[in-house]
Amino acid sequence: MQGKYRALWLNDDNFLEVIDQRKLPFEYVTKVLKTTDGIVEAIKNMTVRGAGVIGSVAAFGIYTASMEVENLGYEKLKEKAKLIRDSRPTAVNLMWAVDKMMELLKNSTNLVADAKKYAIELNDEEAKESQNIAKHGADIIEEILKKKSKTKINILTHCNAGWLAVIDEGTALAPIYEAQKRGIDVHVWVDETRPRNQGASLTAWELTQSKVNHTIIADNTGGHLMQIGEVDMVITGADRVSANGDVANKIGTYLKALAAKDNGVPFYVAIPASTFDFDIRDGMKEIPIELRSEDEVKYMKGIDASGVVREVLITPKDSPAINYGFDVTPARLITGLITDKGVCKANFSEINKKFKKA
């Protein structure tokens, strides 16, 4: 690791370089982010996305900002930090990473060197958490197979929570990669995840790279698959989890949780510790939900018959659209939270015992 991760890395010039996720799955393109403004824009326009990776980029964003204000001191760095912190509202990993970095740098006498060191340490720790999530989640997969006396497992996931979203194995996909390493026969139902299609583009791309058996489905297909017994478990990631276990994740997650509950399908959410927001005790009322451009609903990107990537309008031009980026799944619908410390029930008492007190 040490500053080199799968979705982002410090290049030979010590600038942050990231995969431009907007280009996937049609093109693999990287982008070098040399300024605070560049970091902020990359987060806002979703060059980088995924709760964990946003936090990772934010941490290196403080390092980038420190190079810009090297001789102006901590107070000037605070101004840059606020720009990064305010770039997107829902994923708490972003705020956590900025706040953690600024706390560590408060008494620094060498902002640039210390910011680089702390950003690497923070991200190395996140990567280790991902490895632990993989192991604990794969243990659950093995338990479900044993309980059902099956040799193959069908897992449904929503949006993208692989290594493009959380370094360095992901969250929801991390147990799947680990299960494959253990020789388990895994098949993944991949929700397309409208309107930005992160499942159909990013999750499917990741699984293809790792040769994991998968099938892309329309977002409304999951409930039917559960009814006919074709889903053994659901695993998603999250962008923020409240102190009482409510989960904010990509829009549509709540509907999957309802269908899972009705059909007796285990519904797990895999998260690093940085996704908890202990200041929020009622996720339904308090988690801010990002409202994004209606164009994401009205336009879709793809490759035409001549191999050219194009964006096309799929609705009446004058029809209005609304684009909520996330929804909140109540804790009562969640079987368990898969964390680096093991599986945790989605309730205030267990979350507080396992994480807040620690």
C-alpha cells in the first residue's frame, strides 16, 4: 500500500492520480489532481465516487492543499479543508477524513510532510479494514451455504461497493472476492442502479476483471428473483450509518431491503468504521439526502453501433425529473452490518458497544 491503491495512488511526482470512473466501462482513463480545486471538482462531478474513496481522496486532498498553503500555515489550510469537506453532503467518510486530517495536523511544524504521512496512514488503515470485511463477510457466505446445504450462492448487490468505491478490496464486493479465493462458487446479481448505472458499469466491470460469475439485471428485477428463490443473500455498501443502525445508500436500496424482508432473504450492509455517524441517532430524520441534476435521469451514456461513446436523451425533452441520490434503509430491515470488527447488529446498543466506546 503506502500511498499506492487500486483506485487511486500517489504518482512519481507525488500528486494524487485517480481512475476517472465516469469513463468506465468503455475507457480506462486516469486523472492527476494537482490542486484543491481539482480535488473538489473530482468529488463533485463523480470522477471519483464511492463513500470510502471519496474519503480517501479527501485525505489526500488535505495533503494537496498543504502544498498550496505551505508557507501560509494551518489557518489557511482550514479554508481549503472546508472546500473539500463541503463538496458532497451524504457520504460521511468525506467529512470524517477531512476532520481527522485537520485534527492530526493541528500542531504540525511541517504541514506538507505530515499531511502526506497522515493521509497514507489513514488510507492504509482503511485498506486493512477492507481486508477484514472480506474475511468476515466470506464467513457469512460459508454459513449460508452450509445452512442451505448448497454448493453455489447467489448474491444480489446494489450500486458499486467494490475497490472502486472503498480501498482496497471494497465493502460489499470484498466478501465476494474472498469467497472466490476460498473456492466458493459465487454468482452475483448486479442491479443496474439507475440513474448513473454504477452497477451495470462499475460493479460489472470490476467483476469481469476478477472473473466473478455475474448477471446484470434491471433494478426492478430483484424482488422477483427473491420470490422464486434465486437470491440467497443481499450485500450492499453504505454512505452513512447512524448511531441507531439506519443506513443511507444509493437510491433503491430501501426497496431491496423491503423485498428481502418479505422473502426471508438475509440483508447485510458492509462498511468501514468511517461510515458511522455517531452524531446522528435517527437516520430517517437526520441524514441529508443529496439531490442531483435531473439530467442524470433524463440522459444515458453508451456506445453506438459505430463504437462511439454517446449520451442520449431518453425522456420527453420538456418533462421534469427529480433525482434523489440516496435513500435510508431502517435498521429493522438489516440482518447485520459487516465490519472490520466482525458482524454487528444494526442497533444502537451493539454499535455503541463495538465502535463508539472503542
